Amino acid sequence: MRSKLVKVFIASSAELDQDKTMFDVYFSDKNKLYRKKDIEFDHRTWKDFCSSLNDGRLQDRYNAYIRECDLVIFLFHTRLGKYTREELEVALAAFRENKERPQIFIYFKEEGIEDEALTNFKQYCEHTLGHFCDVYTTPEDWRVKFDRQLAILEQEGVIRAPSTEEKMLYRLKFTLLYVVAPLIVMWLAFKAFFYFTPVTTTVCLSDQTVSALPFEGADITLTYSDKSETCHVDRLTDEAIFKEIHSRYLGTPVQLSVTAKGYEPVDTVMELEKRLVVNIRRDKSLSVVFGTVKDEANRPLSGVTIQVIDLQTVSDEMGNFRLSVPLDKQQVQQRVQAFKKGYELWDFTGPVSDKIPWKIILRK
């Protein structure tokens, strides 16, 4: 946790500028000691402020800092600074308002007062304010005296290390500000990017049947919300690509339809992902060879042997036949042979259909 910052302002006339340099060394030494207590002194004089021109007085900047201070130290020797009385009034007003800070210390160097204004100021402090103005002879003398004052301020709790609650609160604020908040911002940025960036979905077909039959193309339709788009693929290895899909549809149900010659139609619902695989399976349009056998007089012939590859069946009394063809032997066109003793062999190759029957005429 960051150390408890104790703000200090040193006010004096220009004649004590050399004495004020001792504060740099003094508070530098103190910071080394108090660092272990999580306390840090930040001391400033008028020289530490920017002197650029602004709308208000430069003195107003000093006064504003005095109101924020924990300690205000006044040093005097023979003269009263031009704005020292004003700075004391500002510090007193802040103390009366806050009830605790800033703690005000007034030191006179030796007994060297030459300015009547300074004499009046000292009497004002001692008689009107009831404040005892301490005297120091050398910087080392002041150092000893102020060490004692710091010890008293520590005992009274005016200067103190951050409490356990303050440390926990600081860690919590640090975690929220520098860890949680950036993560939330990154997450929101990612979600926004993800939400507003269109996605592309690729749809692949997977044939679940084992066959040597040719693939004659397929139409793949993707439907989501009120939109519908169809892609055509010529080969089973081709992919249907659907572009410019709003990312909000990812993970939501969409409808996929596939129509392909020789395959069972697919109409399914899937959760939209960037890559989808749709299983397709061969239909039964090439799984049967059926029809009738008649003679030249158009009379049904029974007992006629029908052969397709190495598969056979026999026509019934009505001349009807039906031969099932397993998947591994299915073809778009089949050679069909029909024969019966006393009749010529019938041999023909033609397209297979589960809707159009074969009509066979045997001649003697």
C-alpha cells in the first residue's frame, strides 16, 4: 500500500531562505525512518509552486495548499513576510474547520526582532491566539525541538500510519481500479468487437453411407431470424460458405436444409457455429428393381428369372417381380436380364428408379 502522506508547508520571509534548506535534509532523513511506518512527509515552500501567470494571485495557490496541509511551520527572525499574516489566517481557518489539521507551529530564530510589524505579530500570536512561539538558535536546535513535536503528534494520533481498514480499502480500490476495471473494460471491448463483427459460417457435408455412387451436387439452405440463404456445392468435399452473419446469432438455433439427388432430404435445427457438419445418407431410389414380365400376347408370365448383377428373383403368377439391391451394389443404371425356358433371353441396361417399373416382353 502507498504510504500515508503528511503534507507540510514552510512559511518564512526571504531572510531565512538558508534555514529553509535544512528542511530538505530534515524531512529526507525523516522519510527514511518513517518509511517503515508507512508514513511519508511531503514538504513544500513557495519555491515549489509554479509561478506562471493565471487568473488569480500566486498567493492563492499557496493558500489552497495550506488548507490541504497536515503541518504548517512558520519561521521568523527580524522581519515579517508580506503574506505571512495572511497564510497564518488561512491555516487558522482551516484548523478551526477541520478541528485537527493543519497543526500550526511558529518559531522565532533567536531574539533578533527589528521590525515593529513582527513584534506586533508575535504579540498577536501570544496574547490574542494564546499560542506560545518557540525560539531556536541553530538549525540543529530546531531539529531537536521539532523531533519532540513529531513524537507528540504520533502519540496523539495526528500523524499515524494507515490503519488495517485503510490498507484493506486501498488494496480493494487498487484491485478494482487497476485489475478488475481494466479486465472489465477489456471484456466489454472484446464483447463489443465480437458482437459487432460479422462472422462467416462454413457448412460441410458428411456422407454416412459407403457407396461408389457419384455425388451429383447439393443445395444447402441456412435459415436464421427472417433471413434465408442457399449455397450450391458440386462436390461432396466442397464447403458452403455463408458470410456477413451477425455475431449475435452464434450459439442460437438455426435451420439447415439439404437437398441432393440420390440422398434423403435433410431438414434439421442446429446451434450456429463457425463450422457446421451435416450428415447425409443415400435414399432408397436405387435400392429396388421392379416391374412386370409378359409375353408377346401381353399375358403375364410367371416363373421368369430376373437377374441383376449376381442377384436373382422370379416373377409371380401376375408376372410381377421385385428385386432388392444392397447399397454396395447400387448403380444409377443396371443391366437387367430375364430368361425362361422356351423364350429368348431379354437383356437391357437402363436407369434405375423406385417409381418407374421395368416392362419386360419375352419372345419365343
